[in-house]
Amino acid sequence: MTNVFIISAPSGSGKSTLVEGARARVPDLDFSVSYTTRKPRGHEQNGREYCFVSRGEFEEMIRRDAFLEHADVFGNYYGTARRFLRDAQEKKHDLLLDIDVQGAAQIKCALPDAVSIFILPPNREILEKRLRNRSLDAEEVIQRRLVTARREIEN
């Protein structure tokens, strides 16, 4: 049986770092690369951090029911393709998902046995600093991410 592990956290909390460590240390752990319509940042590569697709391609995938979960986050689509779960099941591997809180809730509804792990940022100041240092986002997007982070942490 394939175990599904969901790592979710506010943007900038360090979940990607945690996921990289788990992937390096845990054998037979597959990773789902999320699809998104946002533009790549910095050194991101298609198929490594995300599968970058157009809005039209993403919407076609929605119509084909190709996603376990998907959401519009800060004006861009993000989603987890079903194919990653099928591939892990065929190989008898576990599956690790690095997704936002909305996506985690959808996965838990679809796969109630999935293990959900929520990562807290050290504090608001460090979270804001991380968002500013890593991001090419506009100030209004950073502020929306901070407001969303507060809500996610409260929930």
C-alpha cells in the first residue's frame, strides 16, 4: 500500500527545505511535482520545482480530471496530478506532496488515510524576510502571502 505524506505550510516557512531532506534520506519515496501556471522564479526548472504550464493547458487538465487537487492561489493555478499517485502505487513506493493548505485539505478529503504535516515558520519576521529574499513577487503579493500565512497558522 502506498502511504501519502502531505507537507504544507505558509509560503516561506521552509517546507521545500524539509522536503529536499526527506527525499535525500528516505528510500522508495516518490515526489509529486506540482503543476502551476505561474512563471518560473530565479533558477527554477520545468519538471524539477514545478511543471510550468499555460492557463489553457491547466484548465484542460481540470476538464480531463487529471488532478487529485487544484486551486487558484494568488492568481495562479497549482495542482497535484493524479499520475504521480498512480506511478507510486505501481512501484509500491510512498508519495510525498509539497502543497499549500487548500490543496492539503482537498487531498485529505480524497485520501483520508494521507498523513498531513503542517510546518510553522519560526516567526512572522523571519517569514517576511524569507519571502522578500527569495521572491520576485510584488509588494502586494508579499503582503497577501503574509495575511494568508496568519490565517493558515490560526486554522
